[in-house]
Amino acid sequence: MLNSKEALEDLSSMIGVEKKIILKKISEYDEIFKNDKYYQEFIEAVMCNLGIDNRCQVLLSVAKYRLKKKNQTNQVVYILANCEYQIAILKNRSMELIDIKEYRDAVRSFLEVKSDNSTLINYALTNAGNILNKLGRNYEAILLHDKVIAKNPSFGIALGNKALELKKYQSLALHPQDHLKLLDLAKDLLLKALNDPRLEDIGGEGTKEKFIKEIEEIETELKKENYNQIKKTSTNIDLLSHYQKFSLEYNLYLNYDFGIFYDDDSLVDSLFPIFTEPLKEKDSPNGMMSKRVYFSFQIWNQIIEIYVSSRYSLFNALNNEYKIYDDNVNFVHTYDSFQHNHQFGLLKSTFCNVYNCLDKIARLVSYYFSEEEKIYDDDIYFDYLTKDEFKKVIENTENKQLQALYSLSLDFKDNGYLYNLQWIRNKITHSYLNVIDNNTTPTNKDQILLKDLIKCTFEIFQIVKSALLYFEIAVRKCLPNENTFQMFVQKQKDI
């Protein structure tokens, strides 16, 4: 009679076997080993791997169903996420422009894996980043790879994947040398990735060869441009202000330097879209550009204004001393332990102000990519990007970055991994949310830990920055035709 380990090995060997036979064998072993701890711990993982090897969606779906009924340990959550990922791959062998639900489900599950003493979190974040990349959400993929690298600086597949994502942004930088800096950084990351002996075990056969080829291509490009090394920065980083260091550390500048200090341009918010307008259309209030472009630039300026002022508010909220009580402000005592102060107020208002930028981005997308003129006072919110009307825009333009915005907006829905950000915003805006000490356990839905509010505030900054990048790139993809031209504009300080 087989023991449980031998039974699992027997199942693992059934590659190419008809699924009915495999399921029958699993049913038999389930009964025999129903009280065997080893079997119960690993059976779904074996089923998942067998489903992958046999490219069998049924096996994966059965494993997923069983995993959802189990106690959601970290290992169970990871295997469940991997099942969902593989189901998505099998169901969607050719990626369509419109978002695919199964991939988003897998991202959500991978991001539910918690940090512990295992390496599961590294695999989970890497897989989530790879999926976001498939959906056109390259910048968010970089952020996830950065989390892995922060936890494990030698994790080769995350280093290499980040390098490949950075390469995609090289042609978008506005200053002539910027793309070379990104290429040089990508090369450095790829070289570090090759030092990881687990690279091909994790990334698959051929990963090492692929990274070597990428390095050779980068070296060829750098040599062609006579670029040997990143130049020394013109400003010593030690001379930067506390605010500048803060903004760099948390990657809050709106540019393509990704929080890395190269030179003074790394300290500038230099993102702006290059709009296309009809050749003879000059009907804006200033007579210098079309109404569509004028209105779009006005919204863009408003978004930047809110983002940068909120960034400064966040800096002040986290870097100043605040009293628990202020004699000049009278809060009502509600006979509980809740406290209110300026820091909490700054954090809440900062969070909501930055979140509101998402609505403005949706308004901008709606207006600029619409075939018809929209009335200025239309009510357009971020939810617009989930509508069928916007899906038609994606289909008509075949614009992958608009798909990224669609996918991003869906993750704010009830089952999405960003829903908690919408929940916080709605609680603050429409009801109330009490901030409590980090050493206290929240007892109801109207409370949030201070550290969680701070974490989510940084997160909403990065989500808004991601959405701005996707929109800006989407606009750049709209090349001018014989009846239009690109509208290059001056920055205010250059006038």
C-alpha cells in the first residue's frame, strides 16, 4: 500500500493522462488519506502543477475550488493565486485589448500573500507584476518588482523584470540623455540578475540567455551614443533639502527618473502630454490652440497643482510635531477614546485630494479621446473608465495604455485589490473615519490605524502617478495625420 508521499508522487507522474483518470485517482486517494496531514497539505499543489503540465483547465479549476474551502494560510493563498494565474493563461491564449477578469483575480490573490519567513511573498509580488505588465500597467509592475528587490536585493527575476520594464520607458523621457540613464540602470539590474543561481529555476529555461541578449543590445545602444557611464550629478545629494530627499525617497516626482537622483532634472515634475490638434482649429479662449487642447491642458495643470501641493502636505504631516489636542480647535467629546488632531486632518485631506485626481484623469480621457465635443460640465468620475463607452474607445484606438487605465479602474470595484482605497476615500468624504493608535486593534469599520492610513496615502500617490503615466503615453501613441499636428507647449517658467 502506498504512503501519502508516494501517492502524491504517483499523481505528479500522470503527465499526458486523460483528466477523467486523474480525477478518479485523486478521488480514491482523497478517501484513503483523508486524515493524513502531509497529503492534505500538498494535494492541491500537486493538482495545480499537474494542471499546468497537462494544460488542463478542469484540473486547475477543481484545485481552485478545493483551495477556497481550506483555511487560508499563506501557502494556500499562494497556490490559489497560481491556479488563477494558470487558468487565465489557458483561457486567454491571445491577449485581447480589453481587460481580462481572470488575470485581475490572480493579481488580487497574489497580493493577499503576506510577508513571513518564507520566500512566497517574493514569488507572489513578481507574478503580480508580470500580470500587470501583460495588462499594459508597466509602471505598477515596476513598483511591485521594487518591493521584491527591497526585501531581497539578489532576487534575479525581479531585478531582470524591472530592467525590461525600464527599457520600455527609455524612449519616453523628455531630455536627450535621460533614456541613456535608464538603459544604463537596466543594464546594471540585468547584470545583478545573472548572479542569482536560482534565475532559471524561477524564471524558466532560457531566462539567462534572454537577459544576456538584452545586455548586449543595451551595450550596443550605449556605445552608439558614446555613453560610458552616468555622469556625476551636478548637485551633491547631501545638499538637497529634507523635502527633496523625502520626495525622491518615495518616488513622488512626476518624471521618468523613478525616484533615482541623477541630476537637477530628477527634482522636477516634467511629465506632460503632447496633444494632437486639427491644423486650422483655433477656437479656445486664448486663440492659440483648439478648444479641446486648451481644455485638456487646463485639466492637466489642475491635476499637477493638486498632486504637488498634496505632496507638500504629506511631507508636513509626517515631518512636523503635532499636539494630541489643540486649544484653538474644539472637537466634540463622543465618550470614546478617539483623538483628532492636525496630523490626522492633513493626512485625510491629502489622501482625498490626491484620490480626486483620478476623477480628473477620467474627465481628461473622456474629453480628449471622445469623437464628439463634450459639454464642460458633464459629470465624469473615475468610474467612467469601466463603462462600455470607454471600452469602445479602446477598441477603436487599439491603445494598450488606455486598456491599462480601464484595468486600473476596475481594480477599484468591490472585488478589486484597490477597493480599500475607494473605501477610505468614501468614508472620509461622505461619512467619517477615526484614526487610532498603531498599538490598538480596530474594532469596527469606522476606524483605521495611523500606519495604515499613511501606507494607503503613499499608495494613492503612486496609483495617480501610474494613471498619469498611462494617459501621457496613450496620448503620445496618437500620432498626427495629414490633418493634425502635435502641440508642443512652453512651460510657464520658460515664458
